[in-house]
Amino acid sequence: MRTVVLRVVALALLLLLVLVGAIAVRTMQRLPDTTVYLVRDLGTSFTLEPVHRRLGRGSVEERVRQQLAALAAGASDDAAERQLSTLVPADVVVRSARLDDGVLTVDLSMGFERGGGSAMMIGRLHQLFYTLTQPGDVDAVRLLLEGVEVRSFGGEGILVEQPWVRDGQPERPVW
């Protein structure tokens, strides 16, 4: 009789462990795995705000495509309530992305440069660079438009550091 009770208890414990494991796996699948940066208008200036998203796993190029799509999509309902927005055009295309020794080289379509206003263009660059340098494997970003390295961005001639190194940058830029 004692053996039967011990077996039932052991089986109950095993079932409980399986249930806890299944719940843990489902919870981990729902947790955000990346951070995108959206823009907050402070009235006289702008800053970036981190927004956590679940984008999934994939190659470097797939990850960059998903990050850019999340930026272009802009604020979810929750982020919109916090008055966050995006400056990244919806029609921007990732032509290619590769990671070499911590430097992520991203080639975007010319649509990324379309638009105007210094604050808008600076914000767009900040959104891109801060979002792309989120994974621990990316130390810097080299930006290309249609295969040409960007040194001066937009009609305003905003100088772009190549590669743009995240280390030493402010946690949240204000412009």
C-alpha cells in the first residue's frame, strides 16, 4: 500500500513539473525580445522612449527587417496613449544587412531619407541607430542608402558618423 501511495505522489509531482514547464515555455514565448525606440515630443525638444516588442528569432537580416518594420509601424495602442510616435517612413525597405565583428552594415532604400526638417531627420537616425544596437552582438551601425555609405543625411546635411558606435552615446538623446 505504501508503494502505491509513493508512486501516486511521484506521478503527481511529475505532472506538476510538466505543467510548470509548459507554463514557463508559453510565458517565455510571449516576453519581449527586442526594444524599439519611438519619439516623444517634449514641447520644445524631442527624446526617444524604449518600447519592448516581441519580434521573434531569425538571421541578422530578418531581425533588422523586423526591427525596421516595428519602427515604421509606429506606436501600438499602449505607446500611442503615452504620446509616442515614429519618424520612420512606412515604405522603407531593408535591401541587406550583415554583421561583421560587431558592426552591423544596413543598406536601406532611399525612402528612408525622404521627408524634411532637421528635427525629423535627426530623430529618424536616432530611432534607427538606437533600435539596431539593442542586441548584445551589435556595437556599431554602418548605414548605406541604395548601396552608398551615408556621410551626410537629408537636405539639411546632417553628418553621420560611420560607423555609428553606441558606446558612449547618451542613454536617451534629446534634440
